[in-house]
Amino acid sequence: MIKVALLSRWHVHADDYAGNVKENDNMSIEVVWDEEVERGEGWANELNVPFEQDLEVVLANPDIDAVIVNTPTNMHKEVIIAAAKHKKHIFTEKVLAFTVQDAEEIYAAVQEAGVKLMVSLPRLTDNNFLYAEKSINEGWIGKVTMVRCRFAHNGGVAPEGQENGWLPARFYDKEQTGGGAMIDLGAHPIYLTNRLAGKAAGVYARLHKANSTTVDDNSALLVDYESGALGIIETSFVSNGSPFQLELYGTEGTLRISDDKIHINSANIKSQDLTEVLPALPMPMVQWVNAIKTGAPPTITKEDVINLTLINEAAVKSHDEGRRIEL
């Protein structure tokens, strides 16, 4: 049994991860820590486990095998490296860090400690992404010339008579988050596009404030890839009813996925032969548990995590300086 400490309820997915642990026969929640005591105590009471105010006490406990980190992103480096030094396996919400240098330092600490780190990039396990990947690997669309991916919601739109949308106000604290829609929700289309298009060569970003005054809430990236493909990455906190969209354009075909609906045109093969749904891969937390128990390598890799941060870091610089950033 992997005994887990939950570190912070700051992120909106913290409850989801707690639920994942409770549903997994290989794991148990033993203790809660939170940088905000009142929030942490409330969560511990809901979960019927102890609350510990001192993070060092949690990490020094030899009965704790692993931690799930949902702190503000600006605390990731400090908390994750501390956990690694105490030989705790680590699952964390994306993004790992604000800079590639910080991300590399985290991985160095993890490697030195010999523990397993998993960053939650769940859409890399989704059957729609796997279908898109297969369409490239099988040559159905030929040479990829463009990838467009959009992921957006209306969490920043306040209903009439209310001050805020359903996203918590802390998601607009630039010091804690490092940004807004692009670094958070935009992480998903970034890491998907990176996987499909290859190594990035340059980034041009528009991190726009539509309703927000502190962080971007309606943003887009144009990414050049060494493969010759262009990536168009879109995200928003102020888009109502926007479906998840993934589009691949190539010299011999086109693939369009909107939510779970797949449409493919190929010069080589009849479309009706290509729309069989592929089975999804295990979710990130399941892969993390398997890695801890058996050493099985996860399909979500260090390269995925570092390249996500690389694009985010370049996007901020591009927007601030109003120019394309060479990578």
C-alpha cells in the first residue's frame, strides 16, 4: 500500500486527485498539509485524516511513501525538491515550474533521490490524441504541415450579479500562477501539439486580457517546429461552449477532432476505414503508481514536461517583448 500525503488544496483539481487515491486499492490518504491552515484543516476533516501544519513533519514521516502536490505553482520547486530529499515519490499538477532551469533542478533532485515524479498531463493518454498520433505514424495525412489545438472554457465569465466566474480568484494571482489561461488551461494544447509536431524552434505569443486585469484570459501561440510544421495553440477562460478541438493538416490528408467526433480525409485510404476508436492509456496517476510498484516506465516523459515549460517561458518573453522568440 502506497501511503500518500496530500500537499495543498490550492489547485482546482486537488479534490479529483484525492478521489483518485481513494478509488485506487494500491493507495491510501494518510495526512493533509496546506499552506493555508484553515483550508487544510477543513479538507482533512472532510477526508477523515489528520492535518499537519508543519510540512517538514509530513515529509520526515517514514510512514509516508508519496505526496501529491497541488500547491500554488510558485511553490512547486521548493516543495517538490524537499519531498525528493525525503525520498518521497511525487505526483504534481501541471505545470512543473515557471522556467526550464527550475524544472531541470527539480528533475536533478528527483534523480538523485531515486524517486518517481509524475506531472499530470492527462490528455496524452486520451484516445483522441492517440488517434491523432496514429494518423501521423501510419502516414494517413502525409507530412504534417500544421497542428491546431484549442482548449477553452468560461471559468472567467461572471454570471449576472456575481463578481467572479467559477474559477477561484487565486487563479488570477500572477505571483502564484505565473500567468493565466495559457500557463494553466493552455498547457494541454501545448503538450499535445509538441508531441504531434516535434521539437519547437520558435514562439510568437499574444497573452491577452479580455476580462482580467492581472493575467491573460484569452490567448494564442504560433509555434514553429523543426519538422516544418506550424502549431496554432488557443486557450481562453472567457469562451462559453467552446469544444476541445484538435486539427492536423498534412500533404496527404486532414484530421479534425471536435470533442469526441472524428473526421478524417486521406488521399490514401477511405475515411470510413479509419474512424475506429482506440483504447485510452492509463491515466497519469495510474501510471505513477505502476512506476512506483513495478518500475514500469510511464508514457508521459520528462521531455513532455520540459518542453511544456520551454514553450510557456518563451511565450511570456514573446508577449512582453512583442516579438518571436527563437528556441
